[in-house]
Amino acid sequence: MEKIPYKIFLTEEEMPKSWYNLRADMNNKPAPLLNPQTKQPCTLAELEKVFCKELAKQELDDSTRFIPIPDEIRNFYRMFRPSPLIRAYCLEEKLGTPAHIYYKFEGNNTSGSHKLNSAIAQAYYAKQQGLKGVTTETGAGQWGTALSMACSYYGLDCKVFMVKVSYEQKPFRREVMHVYGASVTPSPSIETSVGRKILMEHPGTNGSLGCAISEAVEVAVNLEGYRYVLGSVMNLVGLHQSIIGLETKAALDKYGIKADIIIGCAGGGSNLQGLIAPFMGEKIRGENDYRIIAVEPKSCPSLTRGAFAYDYCDTGHICPLAKMKTLGSNFIPSANHAGGLRYHGMSSTLSQLYEDGLMEATSVEQTKVFEAGIEFARVEGILPAPESNHAIRIAIDEALKCKETGEAKNIVFGLTGTGYFDLFAYERYRNKEMADYIPTDEELQASFAKLPKI
């Protein structure tokens, strides 16, 4: 067999023409979203009050396996897709491992992350519906950056509520949003009733994605011609992100490579769901077997320590309830530097797959993930986002296990974006100013006690 190139590229013609809806192949479908007032399954009409019509339809669809990507979105994708699948030869050599390590690099676009895959789709459907604009939340800022770029492309107003700690840690990320015409508000804020309530109950809080979601939804439902869009957690986002996994599998198939281990960082779940989708589909259908590992921060361990229960998707309790692995909607994560992973719950789809034993999960301290990120940057030449460092940490650990056993396993992980706006975090790590916070069992139990009784 010919030597595997450093970068495996697909042609534009080989780029997927449809998104893959993983839920269509799941034997145990995720439980339905519930209306927060009635506690009954959400209807399409109810979701359309918050989301764009077409996006609401996609969210409720658990039977259509492939949903065609509109030509206009596919043409936009051509600016940065197909993205490369890279063989990490230098990392393999540094580790002295017989493992073959591959990473799918999603940072080769202006927004710097995988988030643009869904942002452009959601902006497209908002424009098709004739809306004036959209509201959203963002943690580390990748989603807000991507959405502001997509809204600028379609001439839509974009209102972003950015988690306060990230707003303060990442001034250049919010400036990119301003360049693309978005308004950016640190959350929780005094601009919304729910923001004022959260500030009263948690004075001095650094905020969370759950807080920012509540504010964005409140503004969307009270402004004529606006809808709420989001960058993770919901199935519609995982659907759009499936292009990552479809391209990854096509690139591996091109050279006759079968993945043994697939690893992704996990916060709300969009990038992980997108990366594993076609592989998990084969696993569910009994066509192939893969070891799939979700990696989350020890400071916000929803999969590894959360309860599998119905919970509010936001801190203000105005969004639908989802059955998911959750730490409780009142849980405010510590101010770690992987802002995109500071969410109290996990995608219902991934939560169900985890409960069914179809995937694994592990959690790691932020000092250990930054150690791995720097090791990766020094040999592979890309400074990774803090979120991606979680996947890198476990990929390195698994490669070192192969070194001990002599097994030449194929390890694939998702490099969701670049970390050039996260240099403050890297500086804190190098200066030994970064601490590891792990919530106690008592703290989690106190939060679980407040879960809604469904």
C-alpha cells in the first residue's frame, strides 16, 4: 500500500451532498423535548416561536436518515471544505508509538472552528424565512464568531450574549464579532429580566452558557422578526456538523483505513456528534465496531458524573426541557479556559448513546489538557483551541498505551479549532497560574436536588 500522505484531501465533488441524521438509526431514540409550562412533548408550532421553521422541523425529525444540503449552503462550504484529515506523523515519532494518529482539522476558516458548519446553515434558513435577525449565546466565542460571519454574509442582525468570563478573557474574539457587525453583551447582563434575576441570585457570577442561553431566548421571543439560534446541544446542530464525520470517513475509506478509536471533546456535544455520526451509525447497524471516547473537563463533568434526567436547557428555565446527562441547570461551572465546554448538560442524542453503552466518556483536568496542547503545537505546528486539547490529551494517552502493547491502532480525533485567541490561557498555564477545580459530590448532589420532577 502507498504511504499515507500527511494530509488526505477530498475533492469538492467528493464533499457530502447531504447531512446524516444519526437519530434515524438509533434503536433507542432520545426522549422528546418538553414544553417548560405544560411538561408535554414540544410541538412544531411551539418550537417555531423560538426557532426558525425549517430548523424546528429538523430538530423534531428522528426518522429521515439523510437531509440534502441546499446548494447555496454547499457553495458557501466550498470556501473551506472539504477540510483536511491529517496524519500526525511528527506526533507519532515524538511519542515513539506504533499507533497511527489522524486528526480532522476544522480551524481552516475565518471563524477558526467547526462552528461555521452550522452557523451558515442556520443563517440561511433565517434569511429564507424573511427574518430581520437572530440572537444567540457563545461560550469561548467560536460560535459567536462563526454566527456573526454567517449573518454578515446574509445581511442579518446578530445579537450575541457572551459568557462573562470569556468576554473578559477573550477581547479579540469579541472584536472579530464586532468586525462582522454583531452586538456582543457579557452575560448575565442587566438587559434582560432573566439576566437581572441571575445576578441577584448569584452576585459576582462569571456566568455560564445556561445563563447566556436564557438571555438570548428572552430577547428573541420579544423582538418582532427575530429567532433564537444555537451552536450546540440540539440535534439540529449535530445534524449540520455530521459533515465532519462524513468527510472523515470518506477520507479514511479513500486509503482503506479503518479507525479503531475515535475521540472528541464534549461540552454540549455538537462537534463530537458530528465527528462520530457515520461511525456510530455503522456500529448501531452492526456493520463495524469502533471504540468512541467523549472527553470533558473535570470541572464540568456532565457525562461522567451527571444525572440522566429531564432538565432545563438554560439557567432561566424558559427553554424546553431535555432528557440528558446533566449537572443541573443551576450548576455554575468554574471559570476554566475551555469556555466551549462550560455547559451543564450534554446533547440528548449523545446522552442516550452513552446510557446505552455505545460510547465511553472520560474527564480530565485543565492543566493536563494544556500540557497536551503545547506538546501537540510544538511538533504538529498548530496551536489548538483549549477545547480540542481535551481530545488531544486522550489521543496521546491512547497512543502511549499502544507503545506499551505494541499495537498499531488507528486513532482519530477532532481538532475543532485554533487557539490563537486563547493565548491568555496558555500564558496562565506556562506561568503556573492555572488551577484545577473539581466539584465535590456534595455540590453536585445539591444541584441534582433542584432538578425538575418529571
